[in-house]
Amino acid sequence: MWQLHCFPLCPFSRKVRLALAEKGIQFELQRENPWEGTDAFYALNPAGRTPVLREPDKRITLIDSQAICEYLEETVDKSPLILGTAAGRAEIRRLVALFDEQFFDEVTHPMLNERMKKRLVLRSPPDSKTLREAMRLAHEHLDYIDWLIDNRRWLAGAQMSLADFAAAAQISVADYLGGIDWSGHEEAHAWYRVMKSRPSFRPLLNEKMEGIPVPAGYADPNS
Amino acid sequence: MWQLHCFPLCPFSRKVRLALAEKGIQFELQRENPWEGTDAFYALNPAGRTPVLREPDKRITLIDSQAICEYLEETVDKSPLILGTAAGRAEIRRLVALFDEQFFDEVTHPMLNERMKKRLVLRSPPDSKTLREAMRLAHEHLDYIDWLIDNRRWLAGAQMSLADFAAAAQISVADYLGGIDWSGHEEAHAWYRVMKSRPSFRPLLNEKMEGIPVPAGYADPNS
């Protein structure tokens, strides 16, 4: 069976978990703590990052969330997530990169540093200025989602795609850490509620990160 | 004709330029300065980043270097760069991400900040501690290339691929900015000399960034 090396609040592992579940692929989780960087994990991935997806019996090791999603797309017929014409697929990949890179750099990564790493590893208080700036930038990204959803049924066009799952994966981690304020973002909020109600999302939303309390409404598709 | 919005030292634009040239696609350059962030450029790409590849007559706008390369791969027969089996393609994409993300974050980006942005925009001296750390991490990446080339003909396997061009694009920018020391990296150096000697690489190496002198040997395939 496939084994996914990850931790509960890794947004890139969440993207892969959603893609695996949408495609109906069975997998089990292997816990890695990003701050530990064990030799065994570096032997698996020299970059030292989650996610890593392995099939030990078939001796397949896949690294990097986007490389993994492209592999699943190329090898599994069910539920295409990078779909449509070449231009449509480019639009999906543009938005995946926007959330994987820019949203992560500006929102998810500072939230993870301030509210996870400092609490669990560094044992120091979060920096309120960094948190405020991350939340300000989150509003800009939610504005952009509002605009997309005003113009399209799903983020990348007429059909649900990997862009929706990449965005929802980042937002869900920021939301767990208290970084998302939906006020003024009705379109984005309605879209995210639909994402939360998907069966593929339930296992993620029901999972807890030890030592970090789950905020009210986080796992509720109606909230 | 395709128009590529970029600046001479953008490593992601260099990756796209190499892919375009290898595939024999004609294009012209449109200069964007990353520190200007003009309204016109943000209207083109809300993320405000180079490269953007456009075909105005066909109304195609492609954003994000990897989305662009995947599009070229899907639409142009000549010179496949993401090639082989699904597992082989995953390995190519893993290495592309390693250089686009980790090498960029650890080496190219700090070098660009210290030796380009501070010189041309901020008018402040570079921070020597940041430069030393970037060069130390560059050695770790070159060690990894040495190891790959010890085990494979090209970075991702038996054939030249986008992994080689992504790595060479990042290295060429760091090299322009004085961040690459080849001593102790014979295998990586031999591989990079071969990359430099490709016709697709010549226009990049002959281009100058105003205000930043080209170091000796930078453009010489024998050096």
C-alpha cells in the first residue's frame, strides 16, 4: 500500500491527501515531524521535506507535492484534477503554484512558525506583528478568490481541479492556526464551505495536531 | 510571436528561455524589473512575478515557470524535456522543484538580494554573513550534483531533461553574482561546462545586467 510521510499541518501533504482520496487510492500515514529531520527521513528525501509518497513493495518513492500530483494524474484514470486543454491545464497549474508558493510564503509559513513551531519546539511566544501581517496578506488572497469565484464556477474554470484542492489545503492549515477571517469574503467562504463538505476533506478536518487546540468552526462545513 | 516578460537575472525566466530555445520556439524578450512592480505587469500577472509568456495574437497568457514548461511539453513535439515513464517524469519534476525552490531559497534569492537589489535599488552594501551562508549552502547543492553525476549521465537519469536546465538556470544566476566556487566539485563542474556549451545557453550567458559586472569565466564554456 502507498505510505504518505507527512504531519497533520503540512499543507502540501494535505494537497496530496485530497488528491489521493479524490482518486480513490488507499494509503496509510507515516508521521514525520518537520523539526526533527531524522537521518532516516533525509535518506528518503535529501530535501528533508514532507510529503513523500512511497510504495515499498514496488520500490517507488515520490517526492514533492506537485511531482506526486502529476504522477497520480498520469497513472490513475479516476477523477482527473489537472484537466482540460493545454491552456486550461496551465491555468490550473498557475493557481496551484500561486497557493503552494505565494500563499504559503505569505500566510501559511509564518502562521506555522508563530503558532506551531514556537509553541511546540521553540517554547517562545508568537510575534504579533508577523501574525498581523500574515492575516493582512490572507485577506488579499481571499479577495482574489472572491474575484475568481465571481467569474468562474471553480477557481480555475468550469470544473473542480487541483487548484481548488491546493488552495483549500493551504487555507485549512491557516484556518486551524487562526489566520483566516472570512468577514467580507462571502464568495470565498461559500466556495470553502463546499470544499469542506467533500468526503475527501473529512479525515483532514477531524485530525488534530497535538498541543494546538482546534478553533471553533474549523471542521464544520456549515461554519 | 511569443513574448517573454523577464529580466536578465531571473532564474525562472532562464529556465523557460532554455526550454523555448531547446524546442526551437521563436520568442522576443519584454523587460520587467522585479523591483518596479508596475500596474501594467500586475494586470498581466496578479502574483507580480516573472516569467510571463504571452502570445497576444492568440490571446494566450501563461504564468509560472513550471506551468509554462508543462504547457510547452504538452504542445510542442520537439525535444521532450519531461520525458520517460511516469516514475521517470516524477524524478525530473522532483529535481526541478529542488532547484526552483530549495536552491533558489537558499542560494539564488539571497545572492540576488545582496548583490543585485542592494546594489541597484537599495544602494546599500551587501551583508557578508548572508553571502557566506548562501555560498556554504551552494557547496551542499553542488555536492548533491556531484553525487547525481557520479551515478547518472544527467541529473535525472540517462537523458538530458528539464532538471538539468532548471539546475543550470539557478546556478548561472548565482555564478553571475559570484556565489559559485567549483573547487572540490569536478563532476558538477564538468556537467555545467557541457550545459554552458549548448547553443540554447549562449544568449543567456552573453547578456548583461546593467550595473553588475560579469565575473571572469562566467560565459566561457571551458571555464
